Amino acid sequence: MTEQLEFPWVPSPTPVDNAASRTGKPEAAPRKRPAKAPPRATSEARQAVERLNEALSQRIPGPVFLRITNNASSIISTRRRADGVLQVHLHHMFLKAPDSVVDALARWVIKPRAGFAGDVIDAFIRENKGLIQPRRRRVIRCYPRGRNYDLRDMLDEINAAHFDNKVEAYISWGQMPRKIQRRSIRFGSYSPRDKVIRIHPLLDQDFVPRYFVRYIVFHEMLHAHLGIAESESGRRSIHPPEFKRMERAYPDYERAVAWMENPENMRRLLRPRPRK
Ligand SMILES: [Zn+2]
């Protein structure tokens, strides 16, 4: 059995909103980006790693495997491998940790969530917060111009007509998924972190009416406009009453919903097609 403990510091990014989805069935969660490689090991750094490994091994019973990371989302994590070795991943800030902190680390690793040890570690992480590199911004490429519809034009038009030009967002056709789900489709999404609206590429077909694509763009712009509010219970409310009210007031709302609810349209949209 393996156990995994995480000591999170930087919260993971907000998941992308699940957008106008016909069945509400979520698609795969956003893929976790691989952690960046730790800084290049100089001989000095290697010695520091060896010293820390030694110090931890003296304090922790059983074999320990230490890995130094530059991972901003998990400063400390431990995992018991199948062969019994305790794998400890630590942010490189711990290379210069004083004995008191190494003691606390060992205690925390042996008995996770140990209160006092946790406090010492917390204080050390706070002091060394500056060593945690912010996540690098991803380069996002936008492809707004499709074969049938230019999303940028559409967004600008809707922005002027319904949002007083106040929505600041990028827009792009999404990538064609390798496998099309036969039963549901997520027409669009909005990522508050990157401010990118993505529209499903299957909507860029001539039988899909312009008013329907426009409605999906409007829906995602409404997310950008209202933000993702939290309800009183602390749960994220993706489509709060205000959202629904504004969506229903959109002139094409009813015929867009009618188009979407027509099984013939959905069948056509989701039918298997030869790969190009
Ligand atoms: Zn939505």
C-alpha cells in the first residue's frame, strides 16, 4: 500500500469552468502540468543534498529516498514506495534548513500533521517564501478564425451589443479532441486564470447556425463578465441566479436552446467522422 501526503503551500489553480454542457457530464479534468526540474546541481548543491539526506536518514527509521524539487504546488510530499522505501520530496529551500527545522521535518514525516513540527515548518516556509518560483505563465495560442466562423469578430460584436465593450477575454477554437464523446459535448469553456474562452471545434460547421455559436460565445463571455462567485455555503456557483437571469434575457436564448435540444442536431454534431 502506498500513502501519499502532501504539504501544500501554493494553492492549485482554479479549475476551468465547465461550460454550457448538454448533459452536465464533466469531461476529463485539466491535465496536471509536469513539475519543473530542480535547479542544476552544482557540486556544492549536491553536497547540500547529501547532507540533508544524511540528516534525515539519521532521524527517520528505515530507508529514505530524498528528492529535491522546485515544485511550487507541493513543498513537502512523502510517499511509502512498494519496496518500503520512504520517498521524501522537498523543495530546495530546505537545503539550507537549520537543525531545528530538519528535526521538525523528520518528526513531521514520521508522524504527519504533528502540530508543533508543522508550526516550525510553516514558519520556515514563510521565511523562505521568496524562493518559491511563481508558476510560469503558459504561452497560449488563440485560433479565433475558423472555416465558417470568426470568433474574434463574434466576440467583439457581442461585447459591443451586450457588455458595453467591458469583457476582456481572448477567444479561440479549441483543439479537436482525439475521441469525441458520443453522448455529450462541452460547447465552450472559460478559464478565469488565462482569460481564454474556448469554443468546441465541432461548432465550426456550416449546418451549425451562427446564432447558436454566438449564444455559446455569449454564455462564456457572461462567465468572464460575472466571474465565478461563491455561494454562502462556500461552494462555487457557476451559474448563479444573476447569470441565469442575464442569459435568459439574451435575444437568441430560446432558439439557441431549442437548437441544442433537438436530438437531430446533436446526432449530426456528434456523429463519427473520418479523421483528416
Ligand atoms: Zn457556463
